[in-house]
Amino acid sequence: MSALVTPHVKKGGFNLAYVMPNLQPPITTTNQALEYKKNLESIDPTVTYLMTLYLSLDLTPEEIRKAKAAGVTGVKSYPRGVTTNSEGGIESYETYYPVFEAMQEVDMVLNLHGEIPSDASANTHILNAEPKFLPHLLKLHATFPRLRIVLEHATTRAAVEAVKLCGPTVACTITAHHLALTVDDWAGQSWNYCKPVAKYPDDRLALREVISEGHPRFFLGSDSAPHPPHTKSTSTVSHGCAAGIYTSPVLLPLVAHLLESFNSLERLEDFVSNFGRAFYKQTISADIHSKVVLRRPSSGGFLVDNQYVLGENSVVPFWAGKQLRWEIARDD
């Protein structure tokens, strides 16, 4: 699958990728992260890969210092069982305070999947798991005020408001698909199902409004998740469909299309590049060859491919078969 999807980072308009660690098995050590990076670079060396570790009981302050010295950028936290390959996720943040203190000292980023596990006895479910997580975010920020924290793939107005309450060391990513979808779009439609799930129209409006506002601590995070088509299109009595939406190969035109739909196209470069790079302390190249140009398709629309195939692997992108109002200008 890596050989198929890794080139899609550049195809979708980007030359920098923040690589999440929830593989099978997860990336829990510096050596594993470096080996993973080496594999990605062997597929497409023109992209910069920022690597992360999976927060687990095996992660120590010493490993954090080793990771920082080796160029690893962050650590991703997954509450147990809330998303793809999160079975080894955390149950209590206090357990990891020594790790967070070390991360604060060496200036590594903590990336949070902002949900708590569903619990019927506490009336916790996929629609309120994010708002119920937010007290953890606020407590972590209060305890480690110098620790850079990113609340990943926010989906609710409550999350937007919580991040705004925090200081400059807390940021938030927003996906392209959460700017398009609401709960009605994934209920009964497995191709639009992801974790966290898209919420209510007012929540989607809050995501759009903070982009229109040009808030510098809210920026694009694709959360692009490639799954084999049969795992997305089918479920059984004992196993649901895969949670994840794949946007990588059309990401920049898709975001442009969506921002234009709510009159915020002028925010595109800040949202997809400037704000995120500033938070992650990644310089923006002045090289003209690193620039990406969007244009109106001559045919009136850019048709999203129905699927991408390499050997025995295939993946279906978000909005397959639909038309976008923008495309990347490439040298033919």
C-alpha cells in the first residue's frame, strides 16, 4: 500500500507530510520511525517527512530525548480503541507526565486524537466523544504551558472554542472532509465514515468560520487514511467498515474547492501552508520550484478518479467521480 499512496502526497499538491504512527505494529521507537522514514523516502524522496512516535507505556523520557536528537518531530496520542489501530492507546494521561515534561524540555509536539472511548454507562458515544475530551486538552495545556500541542482533526464548535481559549502553544488541525460532511453524509454511507465522525451543520459552520477568520492556530491536517476498498464498502454482523477517508491525491484542489464554496479562497495559502509550517517551525522555501499553482480546468471541472491501483493494491479517494473547480497546473 505504501508504494501506491506515498506518491499521492506530491500528486495532491504538497511536499511536506506529517506522518502518523498508527501502523500495525505502531511506531513506538526512534529506530522504527527512522526506518519508516527511510522507506517513505525510497518511494518519493522529493517530500519532507516529519515523523512521530505512538504514545504508549514503552515510551520513556530517554527515548524522547533520543527521538528529538534524531529529528523526530512529535508524539501522537490515541485514546484506546477510538480509531484505526488504536487498540494500544492510552487510558490515563497522568501516567505520561514524565514523557510530556521531557517533550516540553526538548520542544517536541504532542498530537492529540481528541476523543474519549465510548461508554454507555456515562452516555459517551461517537457524537459527544470530542467535547468530552476537551477538559483533558485544557488540563494538559495548564500543566505543560510550554508544550506545543495540536488537537487533531477537530469536528465541533466546542473544540474550536476550547483551542481559542488556550495560549499560543496550542493549535488545531481541520480536515478537508470535515469541511464538507455532516452526520447525514456518513449515516448509512461507509465511504464518508471516519473517526472522529462528522458532526452537525453548526459544527461544520464553526470549522468554516475559524478558517474564514484567518486564525493562525487553525490549519489543515489531512488525516488522509487509505483503506482497501473492500474494508470500506462492507461490514459484517461482527465487524464494521473501516474508519477513514482518503483525500491525499486531490487534497489541494479539494481544499480550494471547499474554501471557495464558503467565500474564503483568499485564506487558502495560510490554511494549507503558512500557519502549519509556522507552528511546526518549518521554513518556507523561496525556491520557485517548490511553489504549487492552481488553475481553473479548461474543461470546466477536474474529475476525481474513481480509484487508484498499483499491483494488487487499490484505494478509492474522497469524492470519487465528482468534479472540482480547481486543478494543479502541471508541466505537460
